[in-house]
Amino acid sequence: MIHAMNRRGLLIFCLLFLLSLAGTRAVGQLYVGLGYQQGFWVMPNAHVPIDRFNASGFLARDYGKWRWPGGEIYSVSYRNEDGLLLELTMNSRRQRISAESFGGSGLTRRDLRFSMQAFSFAAGSAVINDETFVMYLGGSADLGWMRVLNRLGPKATINNVNYSLLLRQNMVAVSAFLKMVWRSAPDALVVVSLTPYVQYPLQQFDFSFVNRVLNPNTWSEDPDPLLGRPINFGLQFNVDMDLLGILGN
């Protein structure tokens, strides 16, 4: 259900932006792209419930740490020869951690997944604008949500178990990025890019509910709320195609 909603939202998002810029081919290029991002975040309070659960003992495998979020990117961007970049993206950053324990029927596994999904509205300007390389410096406003999901089941069949939502919170964030684009020529139909970024959510996420779920008998010994701000930085890789250029050929 969630994936179907994401696909419909992506389609509407792309179509609206394509219609709004359909007449820009004469002065610029309209790119659609796919990519992947890998980041790093530090949230000490997010690990309080995890560490307490790991200390409970009788685990065949402890939970790891939420540190390496990654996910896909869908983008639509307008770029012109003067070095202007306008971009809309729909992106996901998520990480799953797992713990295992022995039960009567074998190993039981519990998965926890922390994720952030957002629509990002970005603008940038080229600080280098050569024939085969462009570097944009820019920023974005990011609107979306943060979630923690949980599932529990036999290890052998855990992939057949659906996640349940523990907590969801709306998110507003700001990002800064340096987008480096490689192309064969200024009017290239396909380009690739690497983009270092940093994202700063304006809200903090409260992990105290996660603590109650994982540690129902001991959560009261920890601070409440358990606030964590998922500041993250990382690297994005994109492949983009000049849609109007391809359709015009």
C-alpha cells in the first residue's frame, strides 16, 4: 500500500513539473533521473533503547547502530547554459537493524527500520561551467516524514512478515549540496553526477516510544523524551537524461 502510494505520488509529481517546464527547451534542458544515496548520521539518544535491549541478554545477535542510511532518488531538473539549476527530487534515507534470539521453534528475528522520505525543492548556481564538467553549489528545502517500523518473526521467514508502524513524525529540513556533473557536451542527452550533501532536520525525533516497545519493564529508568536530530551527510550518485532532447530526436 505504501509503495503504491509512493509510485502514484511520484507520477503526479513528475507530470506536474514536466508540464510547468514543457516550454523551456529553447533556453535550457529538462532532465529526469534516477540515483542512489549513501549517508552517515549520528543520533546518540536513538541508541539508548537499542543498548538497553542488547544488555538484556539471551540474544544470539545484538542490534547494530543506526548510522548508515541509504536509499533511492527520483529527480526532475531544469538546467540552462547560464548555470541555473532548479530541481525537484523524491528521496528515501533508511536503515534496518536486526536482533536475533533463540526460541522454541528456532531463531527469532526482530527488525527495526528508521526511515526518512522527503520531497526536496532545490536551487543552485554553477561555480564551474565547462564544456564537459559543471559544478553547482546549492541548497534545498525538504518536506516529508520520519518513521520507525518494526517486525518480528522466525528468521527463516522474516521476509514474509510485514512491518508495523511504531511512530511517524512530519519533517521539515534544509540541505546544502555540491553537485558535480560530467557530460560529453553541453547538449548531452545523458549525464552523470556525484553530489556531496548535508541535511539538517528542523525537528527532533522522540525515541522514547521505541524504548517502551523494546524495553517495557525498564524504559522508565531512561530520560523521557529521548530526542534525536537525524543530521546526516553523504554522497548521491545520479544518472540523468534530457527528456525533451530524447523525445525531439
